[in-house]
Amino acid sequence: MVPEAVWRAQREAHEQRVDAWTTGHLARRSRGEAHPVEDFLFTYYPHRPAHLRRWSGGLEVALEGAPPLPPVPDRVRRTAAATVELLDRMAARRPHLGCFGLHEWAMVHRSDQHGVRHGDHPLRLGAAGTDAVVEAMPVRCSHFDAFRFFAPSAVPLNQLQPTADSRLELEQPGCLHATMDLYKHAFRLSPWVPSLLVADCFALARRVRVLDMRASPYDFTSLGLVPVQVETPQGRAEYAAAQAAFATEAVPLRARLRDAAALVSA
């Protein structure tokens, strides 16, 4: 049983941590602006800032003076069981580090500047230069939720053809999007997993997104993002090293999430 004074202090610390991530996003949203890094996790994933801010100790923690958590719905138990299976499959695989973030490049293949996702920022190599990179380098994206945004012309260039049904066979721990998705898997099980775990997954996803955009075809130097030039051998080496570091960092977080999901699914 956690004393009320303790869990209230924990809740306040959690709220302050989340507010540091959300204040700028909420201000930009009120102005109709968007930031490709800071706002992505709130637009790509259906978990609102107010939901991220909510605090819970999870199933294993009883809070003195607080109402108990509601029973776990069957649909959440099924989601938790599926999450355990996916994370176990990923943990058994070696990270693949040869994709070099080309999913973002494939999304704008044969598109003019007005057809790209971040049209306020120019393509570093221009449209023709971007197309040339996609067509010259092996494209190997294993993540369906990235692949489904490929430009039609880039779809046949991918060495894999992931689908929603092939996640268990293709998801691998070196994938940046698979690492960011730890946040998705965590918040889907809220409030029955600890809010600290959800926030830790968000924090990692936020840093991964920075690399994702630095390695993209866009010029984000106006936002202070130094490009990782994956079109060069040096850039690919830099990307792979950062990708490997994130894969290593995600191991204990994935294990924590796996154990929390197993508890929810029981």
C-alpha cells in the first residue's frame, strides 16, 4: 500500500514531466502550427496530452485513499496478450540495421515539393536527387505502419511487402518505428500499466523521432536538426550506430512493458 502523500508526490512529478513535453505542442496547436518532431507523437498516435498526463500506479500498486482501478475489460486483456506475443517475438530477433531510414524518402518518391508531408521544409537534395537515392539504394522497410505511407512508385522497390497481418513475422528491434511503437503498446493498456512506464516509452520515442527526422530527406536545419546524410557512406554509418544504440536502450524498456502487459492479460 503506497501512502497517499507518496503517490500524490509521484503524480505531481509525472504531471510536471509530461507538461514539459506538451506545453509547446498545445500552444502550436492553438495557432494551427506543427513541428515534425515535437508534435508527431500527438498526431500519429491517438493518445491525447491530457491522457498522457493522467497518473496511475498500475495493477500491482495499491494507493492509500484512492479508488481502485476498474476491472480490465476483455478487449484490453486481448490487446495485452497480443502485445506480449509481439514483444516476445521481437526480443528473440537480432536488430536489423540496414534500412538507413529510407522509409521517409520512399514516402516522397516521385512527388513534387507540394506533395510531400512536410511541405514547409525543402527536400535537401531536391525532388530529383531524392528520387535518385531511393532508386539507387536497397529499400528494406519491415514496418507496416511506415510502409503503408510509401508513394505508389516506391512500393515495388521495397524488398519486403509488410502487411498488418505480418507484424509477428517482420517486426524487428532495430526498427525505429517499432521502438517508437513501445509507446503505443503502453498507452493502449492504460491505466492498468504504470504511468511511469508509459512516460518512459514516450521519452524514448521522442528521441527516436529526432533521429528519424534528421535522417529524412527534408532540410530541418531551421529547427536545429543537423542532417544525417544517409545518401553517403559516412551518414549511413552514423545512422546505423544511432539505430543500434536505440535498439540496445529499448531492451530493458521492452522487458518492462512485456511484464506489465502479461500482468494485464492474466
